[in-house]
Amino acid sequence: MARPFIIVALSTLALAGLFLALRPEIPSGGAPEQRSFKLEIRNGSMTPDELVVREGDRVTLRIESDRPVELHVHGYDLRADVAPGETAEISFDADFSGRFEIENHHDHSNGDEHSHSATGTLVVQPR
């Protein structure tokens, strides 16, 4: 009578051990990182044109341009005036996820003083 009980107990322990040994890794968001990007704006185009970070990361953008631009990161409401031949910097914590346009709010290439042109995208992935 004790024999079936021992077999069930050993089988249960073996299955529990297998479960622990072979369980799938649950992806963790990991610790926030310092992320730094060098952005170049030439002829109205930004390189790279998409920046991908994780929620909680500390982000630094170093921006250079061939003409005057006022760069605006939508959603985070960040701005930087960039003069040709100089480097401007924006630093922020990526506090919330989503896709955010990066626009030039000082684009006079088409003769419109109030023109805005999209130059890139900031993608903040959930952690």
C-alpha cells in the first residue's frame, strides 16, 4: 500500500524538477540603459531616421545639421535649436512608450515661415 504512494510522490518530485529545469525564460525588461545617438540632418533628412529605445532608458541625442533647424520631439515636448557646424544636445528619460515624430519646426525650404517637416521617429518600446 505504501508502494503506490512512494511512486506518486517520486513522480511528482521528478515532474516538479523537470518543470523548474526546463521552464521557459520569462523575458525581463532588464535595467534601464544609457542610450546615446548621433543625429545628422542633411538636406532635410535625418540619419538615422528611426531611434529605438526601451521605456525607462536615459536618452541623449547629439544633433548636427547642414542648415538651421529647430528639432522637436513630439510626445516628450523637447526642442533644440541647431546651427550649422554646431552640435546641439537633448537628454531625457524615456518615461512612456509609443511612436513619436521628430520634426523640424524651422523648415524654410518651401518658403513657408511656419512649415514643419518630419525628419524621423522615436520608438519607445515597453519594458
